[in-house]
Amino acid sequence: MLDETVNDRWRFSKDGEDIEVTVRGDRVADDSEIVRRWALDGLGLCYRSRIDVQADLARGALRVVCADWQGNSQPLYMVLASRRQVSPAVRALREFLVERMREAVAE
């Protein structure tokens, strides 16, 4: 749920083909962590960002279904107070995060 809207349409793509699957179940939540916990408890599938569940995948607690299909991509933003005079530390943090996200999705 987002703003009282149920996320009941999951989008996937593969080789230039896009599909949308309407899903339903006996649970609805507006807290993605709750959805993750339900999946860990074996109560169903979850449609989550790979970054959010990478540790669970790595330790075998969750597994990818339909691995040859790509889920809906969402951008990840770094919010700064100002673009002017970005400190070297903030630049280094940005580069670290970019590299870590690349590693995380490659795992």
C-alpha cells in the first residue's frame, strides 16, 4: 500500500518484453519490512528491491523466483543540502555507495 493504494500489480521485463501480473493474497501491508518478514516466515512471495533482501538471499533464507525476469527498477537517490561545494568526504561516500550497490546487485 502506498497512499492507501494496494500494490497488486507486479511488473517484470525480459529481453525487451514487459509484463504486468496482478497478484492477490490474504495479506496487505504498507510496511515493506513486514512483507519481508512474512516471506521469511514462509507465508508467501514478496516483490522487493534486491538491495533490501540481498542478505537474506545470500544466506539462503529467501530465493529468487523467475530469476530470468527483471523486476521493476527504482532509482536510488542521494539527497544533499546543496550541490555547491560538495565536500570530498561526501564525494567519497557517493562513490563508495555506487560501488557497493553495483556489488550488491551482482551478488
